[in-house]
Amino acid sequence: MSENDSKGLAGKARDLAGEVAHEVKAAMAPKDLIPGTPGSGTPSLEEPTEPREPLPPKPAQHGPIPHSPTGAPSKDGELAAAQQGAHLTTATGVPLRDTDHSLKAGPRGPVLLQDHHLREKIMHFDHERIPERVVHARGAAAHGVFRSNGAASELTKAAFLAEGATTPVFTRFSTVLGSRGSADTVRDTRGFAVKFYTTEGNFDLVGNNIPVFFIQDAIKFPDVIHAGKPHPDVEIPQAQSAHDTFWDFVSLHTEAQHHAMWNMSDRGIPRSYRMMEGFGVHTFRLVNGEGATTLVKFHWKPRLGVHSLTWEEAQIAAGVDPDFHRRDLADAIEAGAHPEWDLGVQVFPDTPEQMFAGIDLLDSTKIIPEELAPVQVIGTMTLNANPGNYFAETEQVAFHAGHFVPGIDATDDPLFQGRLFSYLDTQLTRLGGPNFNQIPINRPHAPVNDMLRDGFHQDAVHTGIAPYKPNSLDGGCPFLAGEDMSGFIDVPQPVEASVKVRENPATFDDHYSQTRLFYRSLTAVEQAHVAQAYTFELGKCYEQAIKERQLQALANIDAELCATVAAGLGLPAPEPTIALTDETPSPALSQIGGTWPIDGRLVGIVVPDGLQDLSDVRTARDAIFAAGMVPLVVASKGGMLTDGSGDPIPVQRTFLTVRSIELDTILLAGAPLPGLDANPAVDAKGAAPSVGILDPRVALMVQEAYRHGKALGGWGDAAEVLEASGLPAAPAGVYIGDDAADVVANVITLLGAHRVWERFPA
């Protein structure tokens, strides 16, 4: 293959990620924008008997962009790695006539050891699972593209940050503490990891949705995770911090107080991965083409704004839809509402002290308020395709905090330094050896000539006889990259003369002032949620001493917060043991305020049985689609709604299957009478308090949505539903009208603020 051919293939491969969004939208008619179809074909009622080739992925899916194990663009299509042929075979391609019966000595006789198909099938099944991640086990991911605006080109020589550069990415979101089978909506930190497939190799930005961490030094990482994980004797509680061992550690190791405060805020229960900030946490060092260095912190800013669940919503979702966040991300992409984030940097001079405004840039428990160092946008990431196979991509993707490209380097942050070892080490067990970068989802989109050989799962077929340097037998190949090739250079950073010690600098000692700054930056509603979270979590602890110790930490943060939590625990509020500093609030830390895009929001349209004219429902659906949202028609039973017009409306949810937490807003097309299954023997929700002639499950849905601050609208007899559901007269954030299009327009305006905050008393 010539160099030009190689570049041409690389360009085509890189264009694929950017073209997917357009292709998906073009392939889908408006009626298909209701996400959730399980496959790309429509199944027949009977089992198919006519052989056919495997079905392609859904339009909104694609796998890794094809590259060889050594980074060469592949002429093979994406499906070359998928199953082939119309007929069942063994793993070695031998056609099979039967896979339903073991080989036996007669119909009732013993199974024979000779049965090679049985042994192969069971052997592979027995080894389908690999060890889950110790942390970040439960995740969801998507393919996308990053487009640089060139604003960072003076800070770094990294090619993917040059003006106009377009780079494929794979992004994985996750919870931290829970196992792979835990719920999505637990109170926890979320992982936010992005793999950039750049022309200079892979760059992994492995961060979280919280800008600080529990610890300052990586040597404490096993301690904080052991404390947060289930108690080792009984393996409970799962995916929670509301237990004794976590608060025992946090209350003793007080550098964890800042991160704990963020977890207790609404940031710990995000509404969606699409509505979540991301942070690189550490300070990075950028190097430009002249060798000048700058220190930065990376930020991901969601175009949809930063929004959260209420605590009740999070608890309900964990039970009725534990896949809430996974489903939300996949369905939004399938519906064409591709989530976007702006990547930005806070920029600091690279001084010997590595301090800014009196804050130590090497302390991962501290932030730099955006008012002191504004975030400068350097590019935008769009996620536009779901994985074609969860295990092959989302589960096997391997991120590493040390995957840098020329122009980006680490600093001496002791937490960062430990991560440079840990991420490589964990893959050896989880992915079965050192060749995990050859797994398709991890393969670089740049040439690889690394002299690394053999090992488990070696997919490359290397040539030559001299994988060492220096050599002459392979003509000296591979040669070292010179300055003209932008070879990676570790920044020659001066190291201060010192002695080997196990200690932190004095600037790491302040554990409370920034915790206080964060709390004081929240609105009264957000502060009330923080107090509720601490009261709940500490109320789940058994040991009195742990509660009292954490109350002492809260007293050193904010007296009013401490008093509120102490009252909820039935304990006295202690006096602070340190002088409380007068911190200037940072408005950027609050989630409340402003209006935001509503792309991909889910709108429930509740339709009563027997509605003779469905024209208003059709009008509402069209207006919702036009606004970039997804309408879900909710009725007493499934199937189609008809009114004799010849244009039936499909029902996506029933009163049995729906719950308010999956809907961002509810529109009422009338007052549904109780359905046939509106009784607790069939549906426990039917046991809701009697509300006259209204289906009690609709009343429950409306009551929950109102309590959670969601916008409501309706026409026809909708006002009767509100009255029967016990809503107050003239409730805030509710619009009832005669015209469906007008109702949708007014509800859209309310949705821009995420919630009707007036309903939450401060």
C-alpha cells in the first residue's frame, strides 16, 4: 500500500465518525424517531426458516472504525469482524445441522464425551465473562467526533487541537462504587472518560463529573474504595456510600470532605449522562511548538446544561428502571438528539511554585473557581452513534491516564502520578495480558511500531527478526522520531533539590475552606438537598461515634448545615474546632439558573380511552418532534389509538408500564377513567388513594411529576385531572389551554429551566 493510499484510507476512516450523524437522521422517518427498537429488522410471527445473511446494525449504531492491530486503516468494512454467513457453524467454520440436542448413546442414553460441539459451546459459555472493573464497573458508552476550534493551538502542539482538526472519539460514562449489575441512579461520582483516536496516537482524558477527588495521594486509593465498597462480611450495601465504613473513612481522613460535599449535592444524582459536566480533575502541562509550557485543567461543558434528579426520582428509578442513564443515552442518540459537550481549559502560568491565586495546582482536592480563571472553549464533542456490541466496545475499552500525545504531559500531582501506573496494571488481569491495545476498540488510528512482542492474545503478525534497538539486521528499523516528526518529549521540568520523604506539602493541609466555598455557592434549594443527603446517609450509619465525628467536620464547614443535619439525627450540633473563613461564592458551581436546550427530552402524552378526535394528540406529537424532543403516548392499554381518520397513533407506554420518572414533562389530553387493570391485584400503583373517576395511576403520575418540579400541560378535561390529583389552585409551572400547539409551546418554555424551581420551598 502506498503512502497516499494509506492517507486516503485514514481520511475515509476518520470521516466515518463525522458522517454517522447525518446518515442516521437521513435514514429515519419522523415516525421512527421513537427510540427503543431492539434490532434493525422486523421479526416475523413464526420462526424464520429461509436462510439469510446476518442483519446489519441499527442505523444509529456502529462499531470501532476498522484498523489493523498495528494501526493501519483497513479496507475491510466495519462488518468484516462480525459473524459471517447464513448458516450456523462451529468456531472453526464447520457447518452444523443441530444445536438443540447433545450427542447421546440413544435417545435416553448418557451424553458422549465425543460431542465436540457440546464441549466447544459450553466451554466458551463458561468463559464469556471477564473480571469487571474494580471501580467504574457499570458503564455506558458511545462513538462520536471531536472538532477543534484551534483556540488551544498556541498552548499545545497536539495535532488534534489544531484549528479544524476532526478526531473520532469513544466516550464511556460510569458509576464508581457499584458492581456491573448495580443501578444507574445511585448517589455516586460518575466517570467521564474519552478516548481520542488522534493522528499521533491515542489520547485518553480519564476524568469524572466532579472536579475534585477524595484523596491527594494515589497511595490512599485502595483505602477510599475499600471504605466505599460493600462491607466485606455481608457484601452490603451495594453501590452506596450510606454506610459506616465510608463515613468512618471520610470523617477521619478529612481531605475527603470536599469531594463528599459534591457527592451529597445534586451532582451526585445526575439527570442524564447528556446533562453532566466532565473534569480532568488534575492539572496537566501543555507544550507548544516552541517548547513553551502552560498548566491547564480540562472541563467538559454539556450543551444541554448541568441537571440532576431529585432524590425521590433517583430512588424510584433505581427500582423501576435500573438502566435509566444507559437507556437515556442510547435512546437520545437513536432518536437523533446527539449530545454535545464543549471542551474547555482553565489556563495557568507554569511557574516553579505551581500555584494560582494561593491554590496549589497539584492538590486534586481543590478547584480553581471559574471566576478566577475562566474556562476557554477549545473544541466540541458530539456523540452520534451507539456501540454495535456492548462487550466488545464498552466493556473491553481500556483507558489509561498516561496515554498522552505530543504536546500534553502530566504534572507532579501525586494522585495523577499513581494513576499512571494503576491503569496499565489493572488491564493485565481484566483483559488477559499486555496486548489490550490491539482489541479493536482500543486500536490507535496511527501507525504502531513498538517492538513489543508476543504475550496473550497477540493479534499482530510482526515481521523482521530484530525487535530491539540498536539493530542492523532489520535495517535499523524502527528509527526514533526526530523533532520534525513531533516525537513525544517528556518536559525537562526542573526538580527542586530535596530529600526522599513520605509527606505532603503544607499547602495540602487546608481541608475545609473550599468545601465551605462550594456549599456557600449553592442556592437555598440546593443547600436544602445537601442537608437532606447528609441526614439520609448518616442516618443509615449504625455507630454513633461516626455520626458525631462527621457532624464535627460539618461544623468546620458551615454551622447552619451542621445544625440542620444534627437535628435530623437527633444529636447536638458541635462547635467548630477551626476558624471559619469568609469564602467568596462561585456562582458557576450552582446548577440552577438560566435556560437550556431541550433536545431529546421525553414528553408523555396521556390519552383517555375512547377519545373520538385525536387531532390534538397528532398536533402535539408533531410539535414535540419539531422541537427535537420525543413524544411517548401513554394510554390504558397498548396497541393503536384510532378515531376513524385512517391515521392510527401507536401507544408507547401504558398506565401499567409507565412511571413519572422517565418523563421530563406530562401533557394531559383529557381525564382517563380507571382502566381494567387499575386495581392492586394487577398493578400495585392502582392502590393509590381514590381520586373519583380518574385512573389512580394517572393521579400518581401527575402527583409525582408535580412534586418533582416538572412542567405540566393539557387540554380538554385536563383541569379535572389536576383537581382530582390534589394539586393546588393555579399551580406554578402548569399550563392548561384549548389549543394543543399552544400548550406544547408554553411547556417548552418551562422545560428550558429543567424544573419549576418555585415549587421547592427554600
